[in-house]
Amino acid sequence: MRNYQAIIESMKSKNIPIKHSEFDDEAFGSWYIELDSQPLYRIVHDGRDKTIVLEENKNHEWSSIMADKTKSGKHILARLTNVLSAL
């Protein structure tokens, strides 16, 4: 849960709009954060694989843009910031 909270706070400090977020302790600490953006983006953490993934929704299908196994999500946030600033 520590990384989840840190990423939420980092997104807020960068003014990245959060539409919905959810943490599931029963699913190995998996979580996701969906952005309020067009196109729709989300950051997903697979608690079992310990991987954070940036996904984009195109035509109602989620596709992976990049994965970050550092567990900090800093590479994801940097990429997301760049993607959103280009919109």
C-alpha cells in the first residue's frame, strides 16, 4: 500500500487528474488508478507479479504502454507526465 499512496500523492502534486482508484489487499495488494483523461489511461499494479503497468484504452480495449518492475512507479509517472502534456 505504501507505493500506491506514494503514486497517488505524486500524481496529485503533478496535477494529474485521477478519475478512480482502488486498492485490493486480498489480491496480493493489487491496485489501479484510472485517470480522468482522453484517451483514458490507467496505472495498474499486479500484486502477484510486483509489476506496475501503464495502460491506454483504445476502442474499449486496454493495452500496455510500458511496465515498471522497480516498484516505485517513477518511470511510469515520468512517461505519463510526458504523454499527458502532449495532449
